[in-house]
Amino acid sequence: MLELEFFKTLFREITHPPTLERTPEQALVMSDEPTVSAYAKGGRDDGALAGAYLYHVAQMCRLIRPDDLVLDLGCGPASLLARLAQLNPRCEFIGVDLSEAMLRHAGEMLKQRGLSNIELRHGDLSRLTGVPDGSVDMVVSSMAFHHLPDFAALDRSFAEIARVLKPEGRLYLTDFGRLKSAASIGYFAGRAAANEEPELVEDYIQSLHAAFSKQEFEAMVQKHIPGRARVYATAISPLLIVVTGGERAPQTQRRELSRQYGALPPARKRDYREMQLFLRLGGLPSAL
């Protein structure tokens, strides 16, 4: 049940002028071990990010085809990437991240799960050296762009996406969107804080302050991949942004995705349903 303060926050986001300037994160590369561990823990099947990850994985699966080469920008500990690879065993995946600590966690987790269709690479998502032009069938990314230092780095990142994608390539990119006020960030952070790791909550607060706006993402699409993608945001308040494009494929993983949804803890099911509702109201069709 959505509480009164939620609707007060939405009303503030509708009626107030934008007052929040972007503040880059204090550590642009997440390398602090407690924070990295908390983030990796949050991505587990029952972790704080499980509902959000399942929503995005279901959307990504609508675009992936057998034998695709899929590039994940800012893969972190590969929690989302591992789910995607398990659901699409005939595809090959490359996960790129600038944090060696994140990649260590990712490597250990992939060994535990016995996944052999993921290659991890240490690299900068705004400089995809080693990825040839027009070689990638699909580019995905989850909560990575706000780690960039400035708008120029965001511009370089979208230029790289345009360079490595095949002409008929598809993409699904998601990140936080910039809210209008610090009060709104305080509400959403407080809502996320219950029973969660303090490091994860602090990272969430910094991430919201570092988010780019929907208009900035729209400018990047128009400049680098015009006509190939559309920018969606959660209705009323742009807490989440999704940039996606490409022809959808039949949802062959629906039964397994539904099973995974049924296995989520109640709080994570709520996260999934709220994302589905507010992104659908923002124009993005549901995947399940």
C-alpha cells in the first residue's frame, strides 16, 4: 500500500520547479570493499535489488535472440548479467566494468554458478577499446551512467554505443533520473532504508544526486542513435529512466520469469509491481 508521503512527494515533483543540481559521486569507481560487498549482496536472488533486476531482465529478454552477442556496460558484480545469461544460454555476453573489486566479486559468482557464456573485461564504458565497430547485437546497462563524472563522459558513452552496435542492434539501458528536489531524494532513500545495508542506502542517496536528467538522455539518443531508441521514465516523477529500442522477439522465457517472480520475497514483489506500474504509465509496455 502506497503511503500518504509517497503522494506528497509526487505532488512536489509535479508542482515544484527543478532546484537540484547534479552532484557527481564522491567515488566515481566503486572500489570500497564494504560498499562493493553490500551491492553484491543486494543483487542476490532475495536481495534488495532482486525485484528491480527481475523487471529489467524480463524487459531485456524481449529483445535478445539466440546466438546474440550482448554487451553489458557497468556490469558491477554481474548479478543482473548472470540472470540474463542463465535465461539465454545460446548467447554470448561481455561484461565491462571499471571497478576491479566488482569484477572480482563477479568472477567468483560466475564460477559458483558454472556460467561459461560471460566474459568479464576491465574497462571504461565511455571508451570501449577492444570492442570492434558494429560487432554487438545488443547493449544493456543497469545503473551505471550516474557513475560518470560529467555530461561529456555521457556523450562519449553514447557515441561508443552507436559505434559498437550493429545496424539492426538493440539496446536496453536503465538508470536513475534526476529528481527536482533534495526532499524527494530524502523520501525515496528513507523508503529504501528499512532493513537494508547502510552502505547500500548511502550509495542510493549519492546515486540519486548524481543522476542525469531525462532531457539529457533524450539529447544523447537524438545525437547518437536517432530513430533507434526511445527514452521512458516513471510517470509523474522520473525516478527511473529506460532507454530502449529494437524489434521485440517472442518471450520464450515467460514461464521461468514468472516462476522467479513467484519466488521473490513480498517486499521485492512490491518493488517489481511499482516499477511495472509507473513505467507502464510512462509508456513502457510490461514484459510479463
